[in-house]
Amino acid sequence: MDKDRPGRVLAGLREFYQGTPVAEASGQEGAEAALALFHDVASSVPAYGDFLREHGVDPARIRTVDDFARLPLLTKETYHRRHPLPRLCRGGRLDGCDMVAVSSGSSGTPTVWPRSLLDERLVATRFEQVFRDGFRADERSTLAVICFALGSWVGGMYTTACCRHLAAKGYPITVATPGNDIGEILRVVGELGPYFDQVVLLGYPPFVKNVIDAGLDRGVDWSRYGIRLVLAGEVFSEQWRDLVGRRAGMTRPCHDSASLYGTADAGVLGNETPLSVRIRRFLAADPEAARELFGDSRLPTLVQYDPMSRYFETHEGTLLFTGDNGVPLIRYHIADEGGIISYDRMLAFCRKHDFDPLRDLDPPAGAAGKDAGLEGEGRRGAPVLPFAYVFGRSLFTVSFFGANVYPENVTVGLERPDISDHVTGKFVLRVEEDEDRDRHLSIVVELAAGRTPDPLLVPVIAEAIRTELIRLNSEFAHYVPAAYQTPRIELRRTGDPDYFPPGAKHRYTRPS
């Protein structure tokens, strides 16, 4: 028995319950914290010590932030899957963690990520920033309805735990856990919602939209409930935010919904704030400014993050992070396309384009009047923290209802004997949005040479792929509603120039 553990847990929880989310931190401070974490992990985590020795790294020679920036990168393949799970934890002890969460890999084999109560504390701070600064949940009684799938997957149980931490801290929050059962969600909202000032639905964007639409079909007047949304797992457009906001009776798009940037590997890494949403909406209306800032025509998720908790770096257009967890991760490469922008640089960019993102944000609690003589940085929802933008892993997967859909899952369906003679095995996987802003899994399939599109083959391929996705990918099976599990199939001739140009390196996924 670890007799020192209660003291460590109590000290960590005391720090969370008596403190407030970090409102100001620089990248330099984060780098120094990451360097300190490196030395702790190098001496306490057996697998990381092995990793450093394999790469010829002497921890004693890593003294500066510049030294840290030259450390070898960790990946799931080169680190997590190469070592027994206990050796990835401090002291080589898996029983030092309270729970595990899993995520499905390309083969469907779960990747297990241990975590402890103190890890939940770090992630709960991100939820606190959303609930307090966006939803004013310190002043309003709030029903938090967990619409993520419940079970060993990271979304539901982790979110529930973090919301309960906020309630224990004194926020007037009550948590309900219907999971991803639309009928039960509507029952909970209808029965309990009238007792609260606001109702927060927490889930994957397309599923939350399904809940809103199903409620409207059943005569639910969402405007009665003061609906707010916490979303994760998908990049969505500002048009989507407006559409769902109108249907749910939400009136303040910068304050009424917030997206989280998270991963099973380390929980929530960053979150939208009213400030980041305001900037993103400006960029959505000015594609040239967005392209100048992000270097891409796509509009990414834009969040702020605490570099003292999750320190970000970039590597060849992708993100790395360092953070403490049940499995501490140092310079971990998650292959998400994106980048980081300092607070000062972001505000300078906005002002260069004649846009003041701090205008009209709420003053802090207790301020006398809207302005109260405050500069913008003193307002709710405008922490002086850096920004991260995330396009997602568009070269490798697509995200659908929060489930990562991998090309490998689709390939198996095309390899069935009754299908393989008709196709080449090449395809393009993507998520499309229809006129009603509903999202659908779309797969364009290349036909074998000499074959012409056969309408009778379309449902056969669709059913084969659906069957394999459910069999191989537990996230897909549990996150995606049954009505959306069958993909939309389009057949194209061999060498189609739009999707399968001859001689070009094939990409199995395409951005939405």
C-alpha cells in the first residue's frame, strides 16, 4: 500500500479546489516547466529512461530550453507500444493510476492510457475555464448533460469526472449521464432542465446536432432551457455553429458554445474561449486573412492553452506536446496538423486587419458595468494565453461523430471476395456536410480496369464497409448513431483524374 498517496492527492486537490484557472502564462514559462518535467520523467519512468539510452541522450546534459528542443520525439508506435504498460508509468507501477481510458487504433486494438485523479484535476481546469468564463456557471445553476458514449472510451467518463470536480469546487452544477441515447437525453432535459438556469450538452458536434434536431421534431422548445454546448472531436464551421445555435435558441455565439481540443493520450489539451471564438468568426468571414495566418484555406479549430500544463511545439507543420499524465509524455508527436501563435502576435494580427477581438467581451464577476474601466485582458474569456490551431490528422484519418475512422478499417470491407474483383482497393475517405448541416461518411471507390459503375454494387460495398467498421473500430461502433453508420458510396472509373490520377501518390483521405 502506498501510504504517501493520500497526502499527494489531497495536496493536489487542495490546489485545484482553492485556485482558479491560469489566466496568464507565456511560452517561455511553459518551456521551463516542460524542461523540469523532463528531468522528473527521465529519473522516474523506466520506459523513458530506456528510450533516452537507446537514443544516446544523457539527461544530465539537457540543461536549457534549447537542449530540450533537440530531444527525440515520442510517438505511439516508437514509445507506447514498444514498452509494457507499467514501465510507461512512474516507478514502473501501473497501480499508481486509478483508471484507464482506451482509444481504438487502426487495427481496432485498443490503446490503453492510464490516468490518476490528479490527471483529472489538470483537465478539469480546462472545463472550468469554459464553464466559468463562457457560460458564467459560477453565477448560474447548471445542468451538465453528458452526451458522450459512456464506457472505457475517454470522452464520457473523463468528462463526467471533470464536471463533478467543478461541482465539488462549489460551482452550482449538477451532472446527468444519459450517454449517447437521444431518447434518454431528451427525457433528462425535459424533466430536470426547468430546475436550472441553463443546460449544457456535452458531446460530439454531429451527435449534439442530432439531439437538437430530434428535440425539435418532438416539439421541444430549446429556448426554455438556456442551452449551452461543449463540443469535442470534430472541426466544425462557423456556419454550423450558427445553424445549431439558432435551432437551440442560443443568442451569443462567442459565449454559448466551446470546442475542446483533446486526445485519449492526454485528455484536454486546449479549449475555445470567447476570445478565440470571436477571432475564428472574424477569420471565417475573411478567408484571405485566415490563409495569411494559418497558411491554409481550411479553417482550423482555434483554442487557447495553458503552456504550464500542456506545452506545445511544432514539427514540420504538426503539433508536439509535453504534459504530465498517468503516462507522462515528453515531446509527443500526435500527427495533428496545426501550429501555435502567441497571444501578442494574435492580437497584433487582428489589429492589423482593423479588428479588435477584445471588444464586447464580458467583464469579470463583480465588475461594475460592462466596461468598468478594464482593459480587454481583464475581461472574462480573454486569458493572456497562447493559441493553438488544429486541422486534425487529415492525411491519415477522418473524424466522424468523434470516432477516428482509419483507411485500414475501410480496406478490409473492400477485400471481401464478392467485392474485390470489382475494385482496385483505392478509395478516398471523407466527411461531407449536406444542406441541413448534417454530416455523412463518404467513400469514393475506384473500380477495377474495364468496370463501369454498377448501382447494384453500391449497397453491397456500403454494407461490407459498415460491417467491418463496427467490427474493427469500437469507437465507431459506440459513437456513431446507427442511422449514420452506413457510408455513402460513389463509384469512379480507374484513373479518375479527380480522385485517382495515374502516377500520383494516392491519399486515402481528403479534408471535408
